[in-house]
Amino acid sequence: MASQPTLARISLLQPAPTQPLGYYDYFGKLLSPQDAAKLVQQKQLDPIDPISYQKIGAVEITQELIDKGEDIFFNRKIGDNFGLQDVFGFGRGLIRILPELTTAIAQLRGQATDNLQITLQKDITLGSRTFPKGTVINTGFKVERGKFFPLGIKQNGDISCAVCHAVLSNRGERLAGVPNGELAIPLLVALAPNSAAGFARLNFNPLDPQYQGKGKTIIDSQGKLVTLPDPDKFEQAFDDAVLDVPFGHFESSPDGIDNTTQIPSIFTFQTHPYLADGQFAVGPFAGLSAVNNAVHSSEINLLAAAQLSQKTLGIDSEVYIGTFLQNAADPRLRLPPGQPVKPSEWLRQVAPDVIQAELENQIPAPGTGTYPDLQPTLFTYNGLVFSPDTNNPDDIASGNFLFASNAMSAFQNNLLPPANRTRENWQALKSGSVVRGAKIFQEAGCTTCHIPPFFTDNKIHPVSEIGTNPERGKSRLGLNDLLVPPKIYSLDTPVPVPADATVLDVPTEGISVDSTTLPTGILPEGGYKTTSLRGLYFSAPYLHDGGAAVRAGSLQVNSDGSFNIVDPTGLGLTGTLSQSIPADPASSLRALLDEELRTQVIAANKANPALVRSNLDGTGHEFYVGREKQTDLINFLLALDDDPGRF
């Protein structure tokens, strides 16, 4: 193996800086204690008093905060019980396979697994498909050694961030931040009895004539009678669409666009802005706290999207709420028989306390209005902020305003890509292939956008420039004319929020043209952020849609870098995650870098109607290198772990 001093001279192989303890985050700016104190003094506050920093929106990065963020990340449920459990019925769906889960875990005899396989003990029908008794299903669930339930899931159906963003190593060690690319998200969604409550996540119009039948008649917001979709037809159609989505992919934005995205890595330090299109770019931790807020609020709160459904989806809010409720998992919430009702009024009869129902642990952001008529901001796209009651000591997420989201941000920014401990990486380092690959990376101009040491330029590039399927890049365009200036309460504000609470403006300079427009790069037609390349070994397949996917064993690579396709059925998502089969990192990167192979992978994706519906094709990012260079470049990319130059 080349000596460490030799590798050290190559900046591309240097470990990236880590989040420094004792520093402060100030709306995405990392301030030293001295600089933070100066800023507090400029605001005419006492720098000796820790509360002064909270008053201006600065977050001190401490080990205690990181530890609390980790606890929330792994152990605190996401979402509100009303929407996720009582209406959608996630827990009830999980109960349908609970005997299979407990049997499979018992058969592990205390050993760990990174993919719990269950065998159905009964026929299960989801949508128009029936999975017969005896069917073996890969769930993608991670079960730690000696545990009795999967990582990130409770027996009551509550889920935490860990179910998607933590895996186990070959030795059973917990790896936080790595995406669970094998997670059976489509199955888990379809199992819920009222999964169609999430219809706004996909391109489903509840008033489409094909869904008419035995739906309830309701009174819409204009006082007109409207017949809702047949709940059975609508549920079946929605479940069919969901089951077409590959494993490890999710759909969370209520934009009516089929823009499923693969679960991302969350090695987040200095990799802002966040999500595929960079839509989360403002607020504490450069938008990361806005993401964490969304995971617990706007992306999970199924009902709040009704506020803007008319303006963003062309669906009357009463139609939205009625469709949401008429097949609710809890029968007590379903629309009543007999005379038509206005669904919003019925909802208040059966769930009179809005705080205990759809606003559990959520409060309106300042300046957004009054629920249920909130306006979106660049910080919160449904006007709500996840912030549990400060005075609830039984909730690990309780604290002052935005505490939980900021704690999770500090934790995520502390995560490092795990070391690539494969024999292939050891050989590539020893032979000098990684060093050669680093030079190729530089010579090919990859560093123009993927700038070391974090391998991103922190920019959003227009769809027209990247050439990727545009759907994921335009998911928020419908909100652009509805945004109000982003504001938050000062971070010393208790919850419930007092009437005299201090309100802070969230800076947007350098991110968007003004405080009420989407980030530069997203406008006018959508865009994609430059993804960090750290941890690529753990995040196959590639591109935001995961379309650059190849199954292990599909390629025969020769010593000169040429290769043959020995199994064309392993190309694309069709040959991998659509069959709950993992994508091979090296082969998938080759599909990213080789123009001819990419063409065949795209063709395989586009030949699959299910993938076409979800706009998953692997197009765009057309930057290729010759085959004689590919192996070294791939070895370099797969070496980008916590310390790329060492094994």
C-alpha cells in the first residue's frame, strides 16, 4: 500500500473536516465562540449569558445537544397519531404482518440481520395483487443482535428516523446515516387500510370518473354537492401505484407529482442545501433543521396539505378532507351516513381539539396566519413547525422552540461515512488504483461541481443544465407565488408560545432572489442540488432517482477495463430494487460513467411501465469517461469514506 505521506499530498484523499464542538450555528453560518460573542454584543445582549445566543437564533453545538439529537433520531416517533395512525392506519397495517415479523425474529435466535425475511402465514391482498400464503418477502428491516423488533419501528406502529436512515454492518454494528436502500416502503404503505389518504403524494385526482362508485356525497367549500371517489376503487388504484415503486424509495411531497426519490445518505455537515432539489436551504443549520421539521410535520402531516389543495392541486379543500376521512382507519372518524356534511365541520365534531388531533406537537410559524389557513414559507411549506410542549418531561423531544429539530441537525452533522472495509477497497488502495482514480476525477473536471473535501459545490443546478428527469426538481414550483417571508421564534421561546414571544426573520440572502421566492436554481423550471459523494459505497444505486442501478453479477469486467453484459436482466431498477434486490455499488457506478451502459440501463427502466409512472429512468448527469479509466475512477469514488486515503 502507498505510504500515508504520499496519499496525504493528494487533497482529494484527505478526511473532511468535522463539526467542531463549542462553535455556534447561526442560520447556516458556523461561528467560533469569539465570533458568536461579537454578534451577540452587536445585538446589544450579554455574551456571558447563554440565553443571549438563543435570543438571536444561534445554536451552540455541544456534545449534550448531539446526544439528545441521537436519542430523538433513534427513539422518538415521527408524525402525528391522528394522521399517520388514526386515518392512514400505519400501525394497523403493520399488525397484518405482525405474526410473520415475530416468527421471523424468533427464528434469528438473537442474531442480527440487515434484511429480515418474512414468510406469509396467510394470503394478503394489496391493491389488485394477492400475495399467497408461503410467499417469502424481503422487508429490508434491520434487527440488531438480541432485539425483538426491527430498528426504528415500535410494535404499536410508531416509526423513527432510524427506519430509513440506519443500517447494520456485516458484523451487526449500527451504522447511522446510511440509507436503508432495501426498505420495503411500498409494502408498508400499501398494508395500511387507508393508504389512499396520501393521494396528493402521487398523481391522483379523487374526482377522476374512473374512481366513481360508492363514494360519499359531501358539501364542498362553495356549498355544492360533490361525490367522492369509491373508497375501495380509490384504495386499490393507489395501492397498485404504490406497489410499483421500488424498495428504498419514498414519496413525501403533497404536490400531485409522481416524483419518488431514493432514501438519501445523511452525512450532512457542509452539504447544504438539502433534499434532491435543494428546496430546504434556509434556517438553522443551513436548512437541515427545516428538513427535520418537515419530516415530523409537512411531509408526514397528511391533512395540513388541504389548506392549499385548491391553489396547488386544483382540489377543493373539502374534497381533500372528505377523501382523507371517508375510509379512515379508525371508523369513528369516517364521514357519517345519511345527509351530506361539510367534511371540515364533521372533523371538528369528532376531533374537536385541533391541537390533540392533526396539530399534535406542531405549531404555526410566526407570520403564516391561523390554522387551517396557513401560508407556506421557505422554512416550512405547510406553515407548521414541529415543536413539542416544553413542559412535557416525558417527551425526549420536548424543549424550547425548534429544540428537537436543531438537536437532530447537530447529530446528523456529526455523522461520518462509515469506513469501506471491503477487500476490494483494500486492494484498490494497495495497488494505487484509488490514487489514479483521484487524478482522473480531477482531470475529467468532476471537481468543478463535486468540490472536495465534501464533494459538493452547495449549489442548485437547473434541470436544463443537468438533463435529469425534471419531476423531482419541480416539486415545489406550485408554492412559489404563495410564499410569505420565513420567520421563527427566538430559540429561548417556550412552547406553548407566549403572546409576547420574540420573532426572528430567517435570512435568505444568497439563497433566493427575495424572501418569498424559491431558492435560485429551482426557478423557473426546477433544479437539482449537487450531491455529496461521500459514502457512495453505502448508497447504491445512484442519481436522485436511483435509476443508475445494476445488479451484482450482471457485468463481467476485464483487466483492461472493458466489460461484457452477462445478465441483461440485472440492468436498471427493474433488475434490482423493483425486485427487492440490492444494486451493486461498483456496477452501478459503471452505469453512471459509461455512456453505452447507461443507455441500456435507461432503456431497461423505460421499458418498465411502473417506473415510467414514477418518473424513474436514470437520465441526466451525462458526464462519462473512457473504459480504460473507469475502474480506477470507480475505486476512488468507493473509497470516499471517513478517511479515503487509508483502509
